Amino acid sequence: MGRLCLLLVLFHLSWSSSSYVPPASSHLCLPHQRAALLQFKKSISIDCPPWHVSYPKTETWNKSTDCCSWDGVKCDELTGHVIDIDLSDSCLTGSLFANANNSLFRINGSVSSPFHLHGLQRLNLAANNFSGAIPSELFTEFVSLTHLDLSYSGFSGLIPYQISLLSSLVSLDLSQNSDTFNLRFDGQGFDMLTRNLTKLRNLVLDYVDMSDVAATSFLNLTSSLQHLSLPNCQLHGEFPSHVFLLPNLKHIDLSWNGNLTGYLPQTNWSSGLESLSLNYCGGFRGSIPASFGNLTQILSIELSGNLFQGHIPDVFGNLTKLTSLSSSHCNLSGPLPLTMFNLTKITSLDLSYNHFHGPVDRIQMLSSIQYVDLSSNDFDGPVDQIQMPSSIQYVDLSSNYFDGPLPDSIFDLVNLTSLRLSSNNLSGVIKSDMLSKLTSLEVLDLSDNRLLSLSTSGNGVNYSFPQLQNVVFSGCSVRQFPNFFRTSNLVALDLSNNMISGGISKWEAQGWEELLGLDLSYNFLTTIEQFPGKKLWILNLHSNLLKGPILSTCLNLQISNPELTEVSISENKLTGNIPSSICGWTALMLLDLSRNSLSGTIPECLGNFSYYLGFVDLQMNNLSGKIPDSFMDSLLSQLFLNDNRLEGLVPPSLANSSKLEILNLGNNMLTDRFPHWLASVPSLQILILRSNRFYGSLPHSMVSTNFSALRMIDLSGNEFTGPLPTKLFRNFRAMTDKPKERLSDLAQYGLDGTDGIYHGIEDYHISVNVTTKRLELALTKTLDIFVSLDLSNNRFSGRIPEDVGQLIYLQMLNFSHNNFTGPIPESFGNLVALESLDLSSNELSGRIPSQMSKLTFLEVLNLSGNNLVGPIPHGNQFDTFDNDSYSGNLGLCGLPLSKQCMNRTEAKPPAPLVVEHEGSKIPFFWKVVMMGYGSGVVIGLSLGYIVFVTGRPWWFVRMFERDLQYKFIKWIQRIKPKRN
């Protein structure tokens, strides 16, 4: 039948419950109910995956046995009526109910009428794989339900309003998987539920989308409520404090609703509360109330990731049943109250990322403690004063101010599985015989303790470390590979940022066969005889002294693992070519071989051997030949091929890379027209083609194309010609509106290693060189927000389009060393975010727009080498620029130049001594020379020079101004016929 007919079963159960009394027999099951259940089994779809450990409960259903004895079925012992159906985790698939017109729903040829009779009380369909919405019939026909569990069942869509008809409901669970959010309540539906379900004691809605629900709806929750679970429901607004005071409340979980705010009530808490979780709501604030001391039954308190502040109250010592306390990532401060060390039943304590300080030497009093995280606080003092109880399994005291050597007592904690003491001021040497006592240790993180080192003595091989999997010893004083690693089964090893020199030999790589992640970056390694392990996912050898053709020898022969996800061997001295064997790394996400001396061509497979390859950096090598034209639609987002010797065209197949965000092809020998087809890449944000051999004009067809995400463009140092398309800049919406697109987080491509120790790519820093503020800078942290346009050192001509002034989020604009003519657009006064403007070495004329004095962020201005005239604007940033900003513009005047303007009170160009006819080409200099025409050429030239340079004496100018204008015009009129 293909579709499920459970509704028929339930209808039969309700109809039979009041119309049939079983005979005196050992079989209690009512015939109609048994027939309906068997019909349901016949029509149901079952699909169990291979890994499924349970079995479909309907397998025990057959007509020869009493249905009350079937798995998942319970009956009333007196009447035989089925009152409970539990088909949880039974591999049920498909739609829950068939259409009501289906013959299965008809009795004697018509739809049965007594469907509203009550009988079934409990229904559990959890952990199945249904599809579609929850049918409203489930609620309209079975109003006698007291317990309904549809959790993790695959339903989607809006929860029907009819759920509010289940007025007898005591327990409701509609929670779903964390990665779906397919089931949702709207505001009206949830408001009806809270008003009508007055008997509700348990309400579990984990991961149900409640973004349309107003926080005020929770004011209607019934006082009978005992368990309220709403984690990650996208709740927002201020949560009513009244809910915390419900008299019967025992458990409340509002965690991971990042936009939920509120306060904890200061009084009248329910004394029966057993657990409270507000983890990572983000907006709960205020102090932790002293009334917490009345919660004598509480077992767990989770307040992490909020805005609480102040001290932990002393009354916490009254919570003698407390087993777990988490208040990390808040603003709590002060010393830990001494009463906290009376919590003898506590097993987990997380107070990380706060501002606690003072002694923590009483931790040993917490005799049952197993998990302690006090990282990222302000605790200080000798670490050997901290004594731990023998029961402890997890210790994190990282990012504090502890100093001194590790105490011997810490190596007696035989149950310890994780020890994290990074970013302190620890010192001394960790010896293998000390670590060997920690027989349960799996994770060891002692990174960023500059005075701490590992023993390299030969007796380390005499000890075994069978449980040790993750070792992070970055940023310490390690000079050699410790011997005891050879007797461990490491999965992740981080020895980066140390002083290890020499090479990796076959002997030293023993014990690393199971490694998934290896980070040896920022050391002084020179050779590699043996690449560690054959199961690597992440290999980071960045910033060492490795040299020679390692890629085409060791790497080519020894690493063939198709699961390899990240390879970084940048900033070394590698030579040789890039081997084609990388084409076998089909799971690769990051490839960084930049800043070496690699030569040869790029393997043809670069653009298509791994769909997951998101980051490729081959910049600053000696690679030659053409860029492979083999790019497919993949996760490629950042491609750096700059500073090589690449030739030819920009490969058109790059248009297939729909996720591409950064393309840097600068400083090569590419010869091509502008690749306007890149407009089809919707996510492209940064395009760098600088210092190549691009030629031709920017096509007018670009006006109609879409570069809406582009916010950094560098076409400098090429051979582009012609005028700029007038409306081109209207397409650069990322420069006209507040940038909405951010560069993809590289962590999405990386490996978050076992126990979160090895983070790989998520800490990877990318950079792009830009020329701004007269300097070439490498942008790293600011790359995500920088907006720039560089067309310098080309042969563009014509006027600068007014539309450039619409790019109001521009921070750097460089049009220097072109052939632009005409005035500086007045619209440049709109570029309020501009920090650097270079228009030098063009043929610009006219005045500097006074509107540009509004550019209050402008730090560097270069207008030199043009034909600008008139007064220099003053005020704001213009009062800070020196002569160099204006050199070569002989017609400019005013500060900072020594040349004064003729009219100091007005921001107008100096009035000409002679009125010119339109189109006159006689320079101002010769106008003044004509003043001396009747007195001799020498006097005239001298006078012209003085007036031109100084604009003085003013009395001389005023005396002759009117008379000479008249005489000069008459003279011009006389000589015109002669010239003709």
C-alpha cells in the first residue's frame, strides 16, 4: 500500500474501547483491535540501516498470539483495551497517515463514526523516519492522549494548531535532531498550546524552530509544569523571570538560544529545582542571586556564555547535592568563595573564561571532583601549591598566571585522562618517567610555556604510553624530538614554534604511524628522511629551513593517503617541481606551498582533483607555463598564484568555481584582455591582476554584468587603455553598501581533531598585498573588511566618472600614473570612508573640490603631477597634508604651499589679470608679459616673472588691471586679421 495507515489502527482502538467486553478467556485482546494492528503491520514500510541495533517491534505481531503480549502494545488488564502503543526506534518510514478516503478508513462502506471515543492514552513514535507534516487528525481524533512522543521522527513543517485540543496531555516531546530545524511552532499555535494544556508536566521541544514565538507566551505556562526543555529553538526577546518561579518546576533548559535575554529572579525560587541550563543564551545578565542558596535539591547549574557579573555568592556552599557547575564565558570575578570547597559531591566544575583570581589550593577538598576547567582567568601563584584529589580525570588551568615547575603530585593522578596547562609561566623539564605514571592520560597540552621543555634522554624508550593520543607542546623550549613518543600511539602531535633543528629521520618517526595531525611549523628543520605516518590528514611544516626537491622525492613516494586534507610546507627553501601525485589526494581541502623556490609547471589536475579543495596558495615561487584550464564547480574559495612566471590567458574554466572569493594572479606574465566573464562568479570579493600584461579597454559590456560582491580590485601595472565605462561602478554594490559578504571561515574546511586539540586550518591566516598610504602592506586581519580600487600605472584616459563617488565604503583609491583628464569629480566628497587617495601623474585640471574637506578619515593624499589650479581646500584632514601632496600643479595656491591665493577670504581661484575669450590658449604668464610691451621686453619679462610667482605687489595689479584688460583686448582684435 506504500503509505502508513496507523490512523485506522488508532480509530479501531477508540471504537472498540467502549463497545466490546471480552469473554472470559486467556486472550484479552479485542478482535477488532488485533485485526486493525495486523492490517497496520501489513501496510507499513520498514527500512532498517545496516548499523541499526534495534529491531522493528512489529516483527512479533501475528494473529496466533494475544495482541496485548506484542512488543510495543499494552492493554488495560480489566477491559483488554489497547491503551499504550510504543513503536519507537522501529525503522518506520514514509507518511504517517493515508488519506481519509482510502478504503482502509472505511467500515461497512462508509467512514466510521465513533472516532471521537477515548481510549488510547500513550503513543510513542520516536526515532523513526517519517516524512511530511504531522497530520492534524492525530490531535483531533485522539483527545484522550496523556503522553505523546514524536521526537526524532523526521516530521517537518508547521505543528498543527489542533495540538491544543489535547487537553489531557501530561507529557509532550517533539524534539528533533540538531541539524534539521524542520519542525516549527508559530506564535499563535504555541500560544494556544500554553493556554489549553493545563495538565502539562513535561514539555520537550529541543531544536524545534520557535523563532516566531513571542517570549511573552511563556507567561501562560501551567503551574503544573515540571520539565521544560527548549534548547536551540531560536528563541529571542526577554524571557519572563516568572517561569523560573513555577512552583513544581524541576528542570529547565533554555540553552543555545543566542538571542534570548533576561534576568534571574532574586527571590522565591522553587526549592524543588534540580537542573538549570542557560548555556550560551548570550543575553542573561545581572548578578547570580543569593537566593540560589535555597536550591537545596539542585544537581546541575549551567550559566555559561552569558553576561552575568559580580561574585559567586557564598551561599553556593549550601548546594550540597550539586554535581555539576558551569559558568564559563561570563564576566564573573573575584576569588572563589571558600564555601565552594564544601561541595563534596561535585564532579564537574567549569569556571573558564572569567576574571576569577586568588588561591585555588583547596581543590583537593572536592573529593569527588572529576572535571575541573579554570582556564582563562587571572589565577596566579606557584602551580605546585595546587593539590588535586585522586578522583580527578580532567584538569584545565590554561591561560592563567601560574608559574614554577609542575608538582610531583600531579603525576600521581592515575585516573587523569586530560591535562591542559597551556599559556602560563611554567618552567622545568617534563621527563618520561614522570609522564609514565599517568597511565590513563590521553590528552597533554602544555603549550605556550616558554620555559618548559621535554626530556630528550635515551631512557624514554623504556616507558610506554598506550593511551596517549594528543600532545600539544607548541611554543615551548623543545630542541629535539622526545624519545618517549616512539612508544606511544599518537593521533595528533603539535610541536610547532619551538627550536627543533636538523631533520626527521626514520628512527625519530617511529611511533608516529597512527598520526592524523602533525604540526612542526616554525622550527628549524632542514631535511626530511622519512615523512611521519601514512595516515596523515593534516601536515604542517610551515616556516622551517627545509630545502631541496623534497616534494618530488620524499613526499611523492611516501605520502599517498587519499584522506589527506591539509598540506602546508610554505616559507621554506624547497626546489624542484610540484609532483603530479598530488592528484591522488582526493580529499584535500588546503594546499599551501607558497614562498619557496619551486619551478616547473602547475599540474594539470589543479582545478579538478578534489571537490573539497577550498584553499590553494602557490604564490612566490618560480612556477612557469600556463595556468591549467581544468577548474570545475567545487568548494574552491581562495586561489593564490601571484608572484610567479606564469604566462598565457586567465583560464576561462575559473568561471565554474562558483564559491571563489579571492583570485590573486598578480606579478606574473599573463597576456590577456580583462576577464569580464568572472562576473559570473557570484561570490568573488577580491580580484588582483596587478603587474601583468593585460591590455585593451575595459569593455562596455561590463556595465551590464554583475560584480556585486567585489570589494577589492587591483588592476595596476598593466597596459589597459581607453576611458572607464561611465556606469561601470554602479555594479560594485559591495563598495556602495555596507559589506554583507565575509570571506569564508577557513575552519569549515579544516579538521577539528580529537578532543578539539588540533584545529588545523581554522587558525590559518591569509594575506594580500596592497599599495596604500604610499606603502605596500600585507593585509591579514583586516582583509575581511578592506575595500579598495587600484587602477594605477596603466594608460586609462578620459574623465574620471562621477559614479566613482558612489563607492562610499572605499578605503583606498589609486588612479595614479594614467592619462585621466578633466576635473576631479565633486562626488569624491561622498567617499567618507576613504583613507588613501592617489590621483598623481595624470592630466587632471580644474580646482580641488571643496567637498573633499569632509573626508575626515583621509590620511594620505597625492595629487601631484597634474594641472590643478585654484586654492587648496582647508579644514579637517587637508590641514595635515604637506607640499608633496600637490607638487607639480603650478596653478595651485594656499597652504601648505608658499604661494598665496589672491583672494584669501573666498575659496575661489585667483581672478585672472585679463579676461580671456572662450577657447583662448594664451597662458597667464604671457598676459602679464604684455603689460610690459610698451616698456621693453626685459622689464615685461621681469615683471611677469615676479607677478606670476608671488602674485604681488597687489597695488601694481590693481593699478593696471582694468586699463590693461581693455588695451589687451584691442590688441588681440588688431592682430587677428594679420594672422589670418
